[in-house]
Amino acid sequence: MDLFLSLCVGIGLSAACGFRVFVPLLVMSIASHVGHLTLVPSFQWIASDAALAAFAVATCLEIAAYYIPWLDHALDVIATPTAIVAGTIITASMVGGMSPFLKWTLAVIAGGGVAGLVQGATVVTRGVSTVGTGGLANPILATIELGGSLLLSLLAVIVPVVAIVFLATILFVVGKKIWPKILNRSRDAVIK
């Protein structure tokens, strides 16, 4: 059961990296710093004072940057691979007691994969918003993404199984709204 809960925490925090890269790292650092989360020994540095300070500064800068209209798109380009790496590291930091090969395979597929999936959905949503509103709705999206990252991070730390259900619901709703549009554009491109 410990492995299951650790994996739920790791995946939940990794998914939150898809909304904002540093918010879940800051939440994880705070939770492990105060003793609420137990990290595997090789990742204890996440609970250090230096890491906590670095994640706090990075979180503030990331949040502010997403409210600058032209910078939000540039951040999305940078954030995609960064979110995947952060999701991989977060999941690896939560999962112990197995071979390194299995641990890192699981971290890359589950943690990095879910972070990339959520980040991809935010990139598509921001792109639709930019085209549809000329970027005027992007600050609203930035606030929603920040709230999603914070909520999902807190849920992952406090009630990890609920975080996974919340994540599945978000992905289902976003997929149901966006996937048909992508399919229609692909079909129209093939017909032309």
C-alpha cells in the first residue's frame, strides 16, 4: 500500500507540473521540510532550506511571467520539456524500494508522461485562447492553470487518491472538448 500511495503522490505532483513547473516542487519541498512527506534518501535535498528558497523564488517568477502576454507563449515552449523532467524527478523522489531500472522507468513513463500530457493540454488550450481572443483571455487561463497546479499539488500531498481522480476528471473534460477539434482539423487537412 505504501508504494501505491507514494506513486499516487508522485503522479499527482507530476501532473501539477504540467500546469506550473515550480508550484508542485515548492509544495513538495514544504511538505517534506515539515515532515509530512517522506522522500527517498537520494532526494532528501528537496527538503533542504536552499531548495525551499530556490523553489519559492522560481515559483514567484514563473507565476509573474505567465501574466506577460508574449512571454506566456515562450514559457510554454520551455515549460514542456521542463515539466516532463520535473515530473520524472518528482515521481522518482517518491518511489523507493525497487531496482533503479524499474524506478526510473516508472518515473519517466508515469511521472514524465502525465506531466507532458497535462502540459500538452495547457499548450493547446493557450493556443486556442491566443487565436480566439488575441491573447486577451490568456491571463484568465494563467490564473486557472495556477489554481489547478496548487489544488492538484495540495490534493496529491494530503489525499493522493483523490488527486488522481481529480486529474483523470480534468484530462477527460479537456480531452472531450479539445480532441474533437484536433480530429476535425486533421481530417480537414487531409481532405484539402
